Amino acid sequence: MLNDQLKSQLQQLLQLMEGDVVLKASLGSDDKSKELKALLDEVSAASAHITIEEADLKRTPSFSVDKPDASSGITFAGLPMGHEFNSLVLALLQVSGRAPKEEQAVIDQIKAIDRPLHFETYISLTCQKCPDVVQALNLMSLLNPNISHSMIDGAIFREESENIMAVPAIFLDGEEFGNGRMTIQDILSSLGSQADPAEFDNKDPYEVLIIGGGPASGSAAVYTARKGLRTGIVADRIGGQVNDTATIENFVTVKETDGPKFSSALEDHINQYDVDVMTGVRASEIEKTDDGIIITLDNGATLTSKTVIISTGARWRKLEVPGEAALINKGVAFCPHCDGPLFENKNVAVVGGGNSGVEAAIDLAGIVEHVTLLERNANLKADNVLQERLNSLPNVTVIKNAQTTEVLGDNAVTGLKYQDKAQGTEHTLELEGIFVQIGLLPNTEWLNNYVELNDAKEIKIDRTNATSIPGVFAAGDVTDDRNKQIIISMGAGANAALNAFDYIIRH
């Protein structure tokens, strides 16, 4: 199951184990059970701390990761390979006694939950968002005996996951709880638990407070910290939307990486400096007073700073047509890498002819029966190299001048309607999935137009990355910079940081 390089890496990681772990496996005579048995044998061979026992669990094949004398509440149903292999390794380390890298305040929130909660998360092994959810719920299970969690590979347990059209799909006690990437703080908030606002009461004013956690934010933080400025970051998660990016091939000097790796490297770089990183919270209001710029958080706490850099990024833009909202996660999807495997041998559409849309169509063509790409303009906007690759695929049809007008279906997508803008005629496509790739929507709602926005609700900035409010700067996809690229956002973050430094000196 594991190649020599992965075995070597696993042995090195498992040297960090601090105690014994028992893998209790429920196995049958089927091929997947045999594969799981082979995987567990190889994992067990990598550390003397790991043993395997037979067990009768709810699903076969599956296994739990327990201490010798106590259940952890953590179960993997299926083979945790691909992106989920890291979830397995992390579970082994944490169950063995390795302390989690989580703030004490969050740990206290988890331990304070006093009611039984059983979570189940349906995943696909190609999903880059799924490990975040699996690892968050595994940690919650380990820290609180009232909580348990099962990761379920939808590709193996197809009868259970037949109606699940987007992953990760999270269920709590058999009822839908959430879908898509969720951090521990997202999960706690959905359970009605929030970080104590009192934890922010004694924080001294910042010289630079950065709102957002993406590439622009990280770049700004490194630059301001290196200038010796008291710097803080308020973010839902470090990496932002980059966490959802599958392959990055255009970040100069790095030939190829992926979103999670990039985000992890960004976080490591930030942590090299004295930056107060506050994750799992979001800004909800901004106001400039005689005492400084006041940022109110979603838990009611307030922070004060001399300057602020807004880098809250953007999210996927929706079609905003009839039927779409009701069928999101029921055939309407936004992440081909995460949800593509759920549409194996089915007919799907990709709406959008830019780089993201064409890349999505190329990726999906290797999984689904047929892809129809719809572009509302007369020509695709994607790079030529991508268009050439797309045109070489036999199971892809490209329709231009196609304006999507309606998503069809009751409990699941059955098709879409589009208008031929050149001919003025209406057409219907029968299909089972729609991947929306039509650009980004800036995360500026929380600003309530406090700074000047353009018609697209992007923050208007000048050449110094300054906004319409003195002392408030902005960088990245949240601004009116035309080109939305990681490398451009990082440059913009650095520019905003240097000009915030200049502003502080002059004022």
C-alpha cells in the first residue's frame, strides 16, 4: 500500500508517538478489507507503539484509533489514503498523547461541551477540504468523551452516500450538520459555542492589524513584523481560499505545489515572527475614532490599532439563477477536485470559460462520462495552453455565447437551461452535476460600505494600497486589483505593509 519513501516518512513521524495505540479493525473478505488490512499492517510495522486487534464495528471495512485502556471516539470507515493519510497519522500521534497544536481557549471550549454528539463525515480521497474537517472532529472526539466521529469514504460506502453530491458532508446524530470546509471554530459556532470575548480584553493596541488570512495577509504580516511593528492577524483560517486550490504551477520559483501545502508554508513563515495570530474569529465592524481604528469581532470583542490592512479575499461567485440555491450540494458544486469523484460516469456541466473553468473541465473529463463547458462570451478567456489541452479531449463539448438561465431538478440536479445569446434561442441540457466557475465575489459585506467600493463591491485602492479612510489599507482579491493571482496578492500585501509603516511614521 505504501511506497518506500512514504514508509520512511511514516517511520520518522511515528517516532513522535508518546504512548501505545490500538487499531481495532472490522474486516471482511472483500477486496477493500484486504487492502485495509495491508495498510494497517504496514502502519503497525512502522512503530512498536501500534498494535492491531479485531473488532465488530458499525461498518466494514473500518477501524478505530484507541488507547489500550480507553476509546478515543475516532473511527475511519474505508482506507484513509490520499489527502486523508495525514488525518490518520495525526490521529495516531494525538491518541498516543502528543499534545495538539491548538490554542488553550479552543481546547477549553471543546471540553466544555456537556452533551453527547456523534459526527459522521462523508469524504472523497481527492478532496482537499475534507482533511480539515476530519482532523477537527477527530481532535474534538479525543478531547471530549461526549464526542465521537467517523470518517466515511463515500466511494466505498456508496449506498450510504448515494444522495451526497458534495463533500465533506457532515452529519450530527444522523441529521445534516454542515457541508464544505469547516474549522474547529466553525463547528463550535454551529454548536452555539463561541470564543470568550474576555480573552481579547487585555490585548494592547496594535500598530498594524491585518483582517484576513490569505496570501496578502501573510505577506503583509511578515513585512510589518520585520519592521518591528506590533502586528496582529484576525482570520477564520490561515491560507484563506488558497486552501481550496488543488495545483499551483505559476508561483515563480516553486514549480508545483498545492493549496494546503502552500498555506502550511505561509503559516510557518508567519510564525517565525512575533505576530499575534487570532484564528477562528472574524471581523464584523470597523470604525475610526480618536483612539485609533476599532475592529469589532463576531463574538463581540473589540481590538484597537493605529492602522488596518483589509485582506479578507473573495469567495466563489454564484450563478444567481432560479433553482441554484436549492440545489447547492445536491448537484450544484464549486470544487471539481473535491466533488468530482461523486459524479463518476455521469454527465456534468462547467459554467465559466476562464482558467478555473477550463481547468475544472479538464480534470472532470478524466472522471465523468461527458463534460459540457458553457461560456457566456464569444470566446474562452483561459490561457491558450489550457484551451489546447481542453480541445484535445474527446468527451468535452464547448458551447459559447451560452447564458445559463435556470438550474433544473427537485431534490437533485437534472439539467440546466441556457440562452444562446447570438441566436436568442433557449436550450435545455440533461445532466446530473453543474460546476460553477465564474469568478469571485469579494468578502466586503461586513464593511457596510465604510470604505469606498466599486460597482463589483471590491475595495477601491490607490497605488499605495490605501483606501478612502486614512490609515486603512487593503490588499489581495478583496480589492479592485484587476488580476487575482497568489503572487500578485502577496506583492500587494507587502506594498500595503510598507505604506502602513510609512503612514505610522508620518502620523
